[in-house]
Amino acid sequence: MQIDRQRPVSVVFTGQLREKELFEKNLGTLSALPCVQELILSTWHRDALENAAYLKQLEQKYGLKVVTATDPALPFDRFNGFRQSVSLRRGLEAVGKADYVFKTRTDCYIDGAALAYLAQKDMAITDPQALAMGIFREKVSVVSASVLAPFYIDDKLVFGHIADMFKLCSMEFSEFKYPSSAKFGHYIRFYPAFMRDFPQFLPFIRHEILVTSSNEDFRVATLPKLLSCREVALPLLVYYRIMSAFFCLDWDGHAPWFRGETAAHLDPAGEVGTNADLQCASNAFFALAAQGHVANVHLAGALREAASMARAVGDPRHIGNGMDLTGFWGRALDEAKVFLQYEDQVAGARQLMREREVQEAFKNLTRLLPCDPSNKHVRYLIALCFHAVGDNDGARIYLHSCLELGDGYDTPAGKLLAEIEGLPAA
């Protein structure tokens, strides 16, 4: 449903200036829309200084406002989730002319008609329970979201009320210190706003690699069993209800262009496969799934049972409470390590390093780390691989994490870090 007028919108770009032609195409398209009140670029100090003359031209031509922040470059921020939150928050703080924000990137493009459509779309939250929770003022628009991995939501383009957009800039990272995959940047963006009301997702997200692994053989062997378990089906059902209540995936048929690809939505009645990256759901899919209807031979029965249990419980915040989700995912991880022959693979990587096959050892170790993200020994071996090829910045990230996990400066990890940073030996 559309409202009777377009809302005023501030556009916030985040990112570095690597694709200037596409960025200018964006500026030209968006500046021509009547609903757009201001264009803001949030970038790092160094990028703004390196492109000062170019940005001055864009300011004069399009009225672009540039705001900057110091790149935090924190050792634990392996997948840039914290950096992205800092950059987005800085951009939101500069908004001065509108209550609604369209967040995009310098390297992503979507037709201006999509934003014009959202500026006039009714974004009201209508679910009574969602309204009572008060998590968002209105629905937040995103372009795609995974079927199998809760809160693995595309964050390239986001539209919403500025008060809700600030909730997508969490600085609370204590639960996500040792990410198992690059998908953690998405979880960090979207889950913290819901974490207080829905803590039952934490064990799922901490072990998300069991669902989202890029190893197809592993997914095929692991997912059917997981999806048939109520410990997986119940959180998925709650996630589907959250997506239906708080998010909008309707961009009037327009899809973003990003690195030559566009997001494609799963047909509402389509078969759910095993690749979490490809299973991008629509509003229609989530509406059906929230009632327990999913076309997947393994998940269907468990989800219908979960929907029946959920009706008995009522409040979605209490669904799954009382189950030992941490224990369930821990056991699933142990089984996965057996399937992957984890210890043998680590020993094999050590042998490859002795044979100076560093690249192959690195490849094997980084495939293993997601199954045990807090494994100090594997992290130290990865740091040795970085160090062997002269990449001390990469080595520092893993060595710092070893110390944060309990190693001292008198351990191999601590001694190598001291050597790299020129500190006295312990």
C-alpha cells in the first residue's frame, strides 16, 4: 500500500571511492529524485584526503556532503563488521534534512524508481506483538535475506526511519569476537537490535558455519539432519516471523547491481535447497514460512511441528526457551569435526608447512577454523602462514586473537607477535 505523498529522504553512501564512475551514476540518478533532500558520503579520513579535489567537484555538482571517521582497524574485526558500523553511524549523525534514510554503497547501484517507490510505501508495522516489542518504529527495507541462516540479511541497500537505522550500527561486539565466516558482518548489523528479546538465536549464529559452509559435500551431509531437528526448526520459525513483522523486501521489482550480480528472490512455494547464499527469500515466502509452510523435505515436518508448538506458546520471545540449544549446537559441531577429520587435517596442514607448501596449508587451515573459531593453535598456525609470506598485518590479526583467547607473551604466539612488533621478548 502507498501513502499519499513521498517522504523526504536523506541518502547515505558508505565505502571507499574505488568505482568512481558507478558512484557518479548513483549521484546523478538520486539527486534528480524529488524525494531526495541530501546526499552524504561517509568515508575514512585517508580516502577523503586522497580524493580531496575529486570530492570538491562532486560537492559543487551534486551538493554532496562528505563526513569522515578514523578507520578503527581493530585486530578482531576480521570481516569489517565494526568498521562498517562506525562508518554508517558517522553518516547517520550527519543527516539533517529528513527522517528517512536510504543507506547504499559507493560500489552498488539501483534504479531511482526503487527509492521513489519506497519513499511512498506504507512501512507501518501491523503485527500486534511486534508493535508491543517496540524494536523498530517502522519496517526496515532490505533487498534480500537468507532462508536458512537467521539474520544473514543483505546490508548493501537499506531504507528506513533514521531511529531504526541507528539500531543497525551496534557497537556491542562481545558476542561476536571470533567470527567463523564473513557472514558475521551481516549478523552484527541486524541481530543486535533483536538480541535482548531473542537470545535463543545466539547459539545458532555462533555455529552458523554448519548451515552456511561453502563446502557443498559438507552441507549435503550435515543439513538434512539439522533441518529435521526442532532445535533448528523452532529458531527458524521465529526468524521467519521476525522477517515478516519487521522487514520489507519489496522494491517494486527492482534489484541492485553489485559486482555484476543482482539479487534473485526464491519463489514463495519454491524448493529450499542447501546453499544459504542462494536462498534469498521474499515477503511472500516469509509470510508462508512463518505459518510453518516450507517446501523442503527435511525441514517441512519439523517446521509444521514448530508452528504448532509456537501457537501454544504464543509470545515468539519465549519460543525455544528451555531447550539446550548450546548443547545441541556443540554436539553438532563435534559431529562436523569428525566428518571433516578435523585433527588429521590440522596435522596435515602442519606437515604442509614443514614442506614449505604454505599456500596449501593456509587454505586448509582457514577452511577448518570456522568449525572451531576459538582454537588458539589453528589461529597460531594461520598467523605463521601469513608471516611466512611476509604479510605481518595478517599475522597480527590472528596473533592478537590468540592473546585475547588466553595465550601469554611467553607462548609461541606471544613471542612471534613481540618479534613482529619489535617488542622485547618475554
